[in-house]
Amino acid sequence: MKANKLGAILVSPSILFLAVILIIPLFYTIYISLYDMRYLQLGDFVGLKNYIKVFTSDDIRSSISITFIVTFVGLFLSIITGTLLALWINSKKGFTAYIIQIVVLIPWVISMVVGALLWKWIFNNLGLLNYVLNLIGFQSVDVLGNPRTAPVALIFVIAWRTVGFAMVLILAGLKSIPKELEEAGQVDGANKWRTFWLIKLPLLKTPIMVTSIILMLSNFNNVDVPMVLTGGGPGDATNVITMELYKQGFVYFNFGVASALSFVVLMVNILLITLYIRMVKYEI
Amino acid sequence: MRSKGLQFTFSGSLKSIILFVTFGLVVIVNIVPILWGVKTSIMSPSDIFFYPPKLFNFEATFEHYIRIFNGGYLRTFLNSIFYCVASIIFGLFLGILAAYGFDRFLFRFKKPMFYLVVFCIPLSIGSSALIIPNYLYMSELSFLNEWYTLPILYTAYNLPMAIWIIKSGVETIPVEVDEAATIDGASRFYFIFGMLAVLCRPALAAAALFIFLGAWNEFILSSIMINSPDLRPVQLAIYQYLGFFGQEWGPLTAAASTAIIPSIIVFTFLGRMLISGLTAGSVKS
């Protein structure tokens, strides 16, 4: 490979573009978060007051706990189901395996707005879910109107859209396990269950961790699904942090507090991004 | 399983039953919402709210489709196609230059520049931390609510992944090919867009597919950046119908069913590419 300015010239349009559109705004927001800003009018310098508001607001504090539940339970469900499916598909070959992957990936390919809307219709009082519940002898449930069931519905839809993604990544990990290792295990008399626990699972650690980090990021930042499915309600039952962020900005037009909250969310993201980059060895 | 005869053990059959049931449930849970939505979209309003739901005994009607398309839905569809095409062209143009630069040359600050790109891949997954920054910054630049607002953002969000995917394509082309081309006197620019692009078609197609899905399915940025109905993309239109039609599930499901057609078509034909792109982009470890 030769040292050449041409490389820098080829790369710089993309770097400049990313810096201008994605990176500089982050610094701009840190600046705004130190000011009082309503309706896009930059007011007085207030120091850390917006951050104090973020950490003392009851709304924001309650939304943090909901966010963590939604993020981690959603993640757990996707990873478990994704791993099960990956194990199953791994034993299938050719076209069958392909069709199964396609079917499982569908929710990830359609938009979150459409996915959430379709489920909203199914969860409706007169919808398919209540019909099935009645058929098997249960009472109707107002899924999205009840503060206890609405978070369950939100978690379900979030896990639903990521199962396929988890499966594809874990399947790729499974495929990279050398056949000899499995055979060696079988020769040594390990049954399928032990082969899975002692040979496959340890080798799947990296793909499962990488998938988990991506899904954590994606669930933690998901605003489309709560927006369409529940709108944060009923009450504040599904008011995840991103809904609160959206409201601070585009319902209360309190951009100072919204910027401070964005910065907090960004710090969590950067933590996850760092883990991700250390795990996935991108090399040039 | 059955052909294995004596090896058909209890634990083996239990495991295959669990896996089969899991898969059965996933198929139902993945396909049924879409079929149910499509079915609702072709039912008359009175049939939709008939309880218990009519499964097959209804008369199909296209009234909801006619209603939304008369109400300007087609415009939002065309807007979205424009946003996708613009982002794909811009993204592939920048992406192939950067991928080639990163793969074939050494230059100052190469590492930090590359890590910036890598950092932006997960950064754009966590997009909700970016909505306020992007909004305030675009409004500072007076870039809000313009025809180019969304293409710029969609390109920026999907470019890092595109560079990574295209770079994996460029890697497979031997260096001798560029050397032969430069000796022949073909200009570098012609080489990149004429020869290299043709040689890494699969990688470019995979990158285009990701940009397409990202741009077609994006909602939250468009909801804060775009005000005028003439510029609305399709997902934003569906969200606004939710407020406008309220409990009228006919037009809502009609809009939703139409919006998934492009994704499903693209996915059915290029699914294999999507799956390989996904795994290349994330678990290259």
C-alpha cells in the first residue's frame, strides 16, 4: 500500500459530511444545554440548571426505570428466541433455511410505524387478540388502555421486530463454528445438550454479546414504536426516555432541558458504542 | 427425525418439539399481523367493526385505498421514492470514494478518520439521541422543511454502514486491477466509477439496499424536520393518519399495507444480500 495524498482526498468528502451532519450537532447541543432555550429563542446562560432539572424531574426519573425494563426485557426475549431459532435453522439446509430466515426477518424489514400500527389494531378492544382470548374462554382485555398491560404490549412489539435480526447474527456465529469441534465432542460421548452448553455456547459468546449491544442501543433509543403504539400512555405507563425527550422538545418546546436530556442519552449510547467497537474488531 | 429410528430419543424429540413450536409461534406472530392488516384494508367499515370479527365471509372492497389515494397518499409515496433514490445515489457516490480511499491508500490521520466512520455506525442506530441535535442544528442552518433536508440526513445516517459494506467489496478486487488501469492511462475518476463500481456491484447493491430500507422506513426525523404536506414521506403520512382517521382502521390499514409493498418486494428478491450484508456489517470479528 502506498502513502498517497489521494487517499485523504477520496475519504475527506465522507468524513466532512459525517462530521458536519452527525458530529458537530452533538457539540452544538452540549452548548445549548447550558442555556435557557424555549421555542428556538436562545435565552440566558444557566450553567448546569437544565441538567439538575433532568435529574430531579419525577417524570424523567420514572421514565428511566420504564426504559430500562423495556430495553432489557425486550433484549432478553429477542436473544432467547433468536438463539432457539438459529439453532433450529442451522440444522436445515438450502432453500428451507432461506425461507425460514426470510419469514423471521419480515418484522425487521417493515417500518416500525407500520409494525406498531398493525399491532395496535390487533390489541384493539374489538381486535384479533380479544377475539382469540374470548374463543379460548378468557375475558376481553383493554391491552393498550391498562397501565399494567400497556408496557407488556410495548415490550412485546419491540422484541417482535428484533427477533429476526438476533437470529441472523447468531446464526452467522453458529455457522462459523468448525464442524470438527462438534464431531470431536460427539466422539467424546457428549450428547447434543452438552455439545450445546460446552462447545457451541462458549463460541457463540461474541456474536451474542455483539447482538445484545446493538439491540440495547436500538431498544433504548426506540421512539417510533412507543409513539405509534401507546403515545407514552396510559398516563405515563409507557413513557420511555425517548418519548420524554420528544415531548420536552416538540410538545413543551423546552429545548434547553431537551438538549441536556439528549446529552445524557448520548452518554449512555457512547458507553454502548465503546463496548461495541471493542468487541467488533473493525480493521483497516 | 423419524427415519433415525432407534436414535429417536426422548430428549431429542422434546428439543425438536420445543424448536418446532417456537418456530410455529414466530411464523404466526410474524405473518398474521400483516395478513390481518391487509384483510382489514379490503373490508367495508361496518364489516371491520363487526364482532366477532369476520374471517372470510365479507365482501372485498377497495374503498379505503381509493380514499387515501384521493387524499394525497400517492404524493407521499412519490416523495419517499425520491428521498430513497437521492440518498442511494449520494450515499453510493461518497461511499465508493471513501471505501476505495480507505482500502488502497495510506495517508495521515487514516486511523482516526476510519474510527470516526466506525463510531458513526452504532451512533446512527441510537438515533433518538440525535433528534434534538439534528433539529437544532438544521434549524440554525435554515435547512428545515426543504426538499433536500431528508436526503441529507438519510445519507448521513446510512453512509457509515455503506462505506463498511462497499469496503468489503473493494477488498476482494486485486490491486493489480487498479495498477493495470492506471498504466493504461485511465483516469482515476474513470477507474473508480467505470471499472471498480462494475467489479463491486454486489457490495454496491447491498449498500443500496440498506440505504433504501433506512430511508424508506425512517419516521422520527421526518416528523420533526418536515412541516409541509407536499414534502411528507410515507411513514410520516401514516402516523398523521393515525391522528386524522382515529378509529377508522380501514384507511389506516390500507395505508400501512401499501407502505410495506416496496420493502417486501425488495426483500424477497434481495433477501440473501440483506442477510449477508447484516452479518458482514456487525459480526466481522
